Amino acid sequence: VTVKDIGGELSATVNYPDGKAPFTFTNPYEAGYLQVKKADSANTTTLLEGAVFTVYSDQNCENTVTTLTTGQEGTAISEALPAGNYWVKETKAPEGYTNDGTEATKVTVAACKVADAVTCTFTDTMVSAVTRVYAKKSIVGNVPADMTFTFELTSDTVVPMPGANGNIIVVKGGESKAFGDITFTYADLGGEESTVITYIVKEIIPDPKAKGITYDEASHMVKVALAYDSTTHALTATVADPESGKTDWGTENNPVILVNTYGTTGAKLKLEVGKELSIPGAVPATSSTFSFELSTTTDAPMPQASGNITSVTGKGTAEFGE
């Protein structure tokens, strides 16, 4: 800067080196990118659409920077962000899933290209519901107390079933018992908000059959009503048969009832009596009639009508009723 006194007035002139323009100071802007990925907790190769994440600039999650929603590929990427620390929090789970973590995750974004964005993977669990089907053996007649009966839970379609051998139960007469737990997930809805899943309860008939037992050979239908609440992200499974009006058919309070009948097979028997005189060589007159009565000292079965009375005329034999 050159200062001159010109006739009592001062003047100042700025001279730039080599005649260049005024100095320019440049601060480089360092920006990076953040990518979120949402996966199924049971199978992390299954990526989920519709998860919403909020990105904050502070640990208390008060200053929102941006919001990211995963697409069909299960991922979402931010616009350019100044390099630095951020906190990412899932604020809405995908349909049919529950948020596995409610705490914010700290992420450091460094200067990079979009292809090199820092990636955070989060998992959610598909909602599920558990229920049971109950069945009971009813006996008409008396059977030995230790006699058992076997039931099987099946279906004509591919549906969730109890684990291990939970679809088989063994009961005694008058006893009610539950099949194993049946676990349903959001996927069982088939894309609908509600559906009905049908099961069949049958008795396994032994071979050979027990003597005197008439088995229940019917197929008893049980239905499970499955419904999803998108507001609460809750899945419910209710044992019911809405078509027949039995709203709790197959529950603990109203089990499926399989009826067997027990009764011994009838046996016919005729008793024969005869009349002879004790005098040697004597023969009863042909006009003589002798009557006989059949009785019992217990509650044993007796001939029907008057079959417990019979008679013999002269010498001979006669039969009581069956």
C-alpha cells in the first residue's frame, strides 16, 4: 500500500504483486454419504422395504439432519453430508416387523464418493403369534381306566404345525389335552390383513381295534383366525370356526370332542331243563305238566318277556328264552 501527500491530501494505493486481482482464500468442503440397510433378523440376506430412519447431528437426537426410507432393495442412501459424527435411529419398522433396537447408533461420516458411503445394517424381527388346539376323548359306556386313545393334528394344505411330535397327543377317556404350540408369522397372512387357516383333528385307529370299542372315524375341522394390526404391529391367532358359529371351538374351554362307544358284544344263550321221575322205571303221565322258572341272585341279564318261565309235559326237555 503506497501513501502519498498531494497538496495536503493523502492518497493510498493498493498494489497487488504482478498485477494480480485481490487475494482469494479457499476452504475445501469435505462431504460424505451415509447408507442404511434393513434386514430380517432370522435371515439377514432378506432385505426389507419400508423401514424409516432419522439421522441426527446430536447424541440426544434433537436436531434432525435427514430422514431415510429403505426401498425395494432394503437400502437407502443420504444426500451429501458434511464429514463428522451422526446418530441414526429407526423411527418406523417395516410392515409385519417389530423394531429390534430403539437406541440411536453413532456413525462417523468421512469424505467420500457415493459408492464409498459408510453403511449401517439394522435388523428387525417378523411379528409372530402362538396358539394351541385342544382335543378331548368322550366315552359312551365304561372302559378300563388305563385305556388310551391317540389323536393327530393335520391339514390338507401347507400350514404351520407344532414342532417335533407336537401334532400327536395321547389321552384317556374323559381327558382333554393340547397339541404342541403352533407359531404363526406375518408371512402366513399371504399379503392380506387377515386370513383363516384350517386344521383337522382325527383319531388314529389302532390295528387291531380294541374289542368292544367303536372308534370316532370323523375328521373334525378347527380353524385359526389370523389377523394383523398395522397400527400396533401386532399379530393375533385365535382358534375359532366362524363358519359353524363355534367361536372358540378347539380351545381349552371348548375342546374338539371325539366320541367313542364301548359295549360288549351280545352273546345268546339258551338253558335246557328236563323232567324225570325218581322212581325207577316210572314214566310221568303224558298229561302231567311241570313248570320251571329261571332266576338269578345278581343283576345278570335275563331272557326277555316271560322267557324265564318254561314247562315240560310228561317226560322231556324244554328251553328258557335267550
